[in-house]
Amino acid sequence: MKLRIDGKEHKIKIEKRKYKNLKEMLRIVEFKYLFPERVIKSIEVEGKAIHPEYLGSLNDVTDINIITDSTVNFLKNHIELSIIALDSVNGAIEMIIETFEASEDLAKLHINYIADSVMKTVEILEKGSVFLPIVEGTDEAILEIEEKILRLNEIKEADEMVKFLESDFIKGVERWKTFLVKILSTINNSSMETH
């Protein structure tokens, strides 16, 4: 198999029979040859871009091109997407509050979706922290938003939940979003002193 990384051919020794599928093999390539400086951004098989989900079903591949991105840039893009997602939380909370009148169970389901989305933004920062610049207050910011999510999950009464969503939770999400913007600013202006 001809393996190229960013268009440049590489000789990489991996025994194909040890791995179940192409997706598994490419994970090994990523961790053995790219990590920690670069990550896989996309894959081209036989000159065509392939969604990562389909890699497991491909057989007899003769030409792969791995398009990479710097780990920091990859994380930066995910933080930018997180900020965009957090922008929609205010509107979503307003809709959830209206939904409580029609169906408390449906409203709680939507709250779980929001909580999961916010926690994904935390996960991105936690997992990527070793590659990101050191920013004062990171641990405190993570702890604060995690406490808001925990409190949200503890509340059982609809009235109390609505009150919490309208005040403490929305403020916590805004502070978290502001912190993520600070991280982005630091990335853009940093000499990249990392953890």
C-alpha cells in the first residue's frame, strides 16, 4: 500500500494482518507517526475524500493520503465551534422553558442535550490542555461550569429548574464562553508555552 502524509510518500512499517480494518491501522499511524504535533484532518483513498466512518469497510486499498493539521490548530477549530454552539444555548433555554408548560419530560430531555453539549466543550479543553497555551484560571473555569451542570442535573422540581436555567446556568455558560474566547485569544497571541 502506498501511504502519503500531506501528499508526501512515507515508508511506514505496519503489519496489515494485525489490524482488523483500515480505520484501526490509520489510528496506529496517527499515534505512532503524527502524534503529538499533528492529527488526521481528513483521508483520501485512491484520490477521493472518504468520511472516517467508511474506512472500516474498505478493503484492498492501494493508495492513501492522510491530510493532517497541527494539533493546536485542530483544537483551536474545535474551540471556535464550541463557542458557536454555546451562542445557541440562550435561545435553546428560552424554548425549553416554554416546553415545560407542554411537557416536562420533553423539556428535561432537551436540558440533558444542552448539558451534554456544554460538557463536550469542557472535554475538548481538558483533553487538549497539554497542547494549548497556559491560561490563568483554566481549572477554576472548568470547575465552575462543571458545578453548574452538576447542579442542573440535581434539580428535580420544574419551577426550581426554570429559575436556575434563567439565572445561574445562563450566567455560567456566558462566563464559560468568555473564557473560551480568552483561550482563543491566547492561542492567537501566544508563544505556545504549554503544560
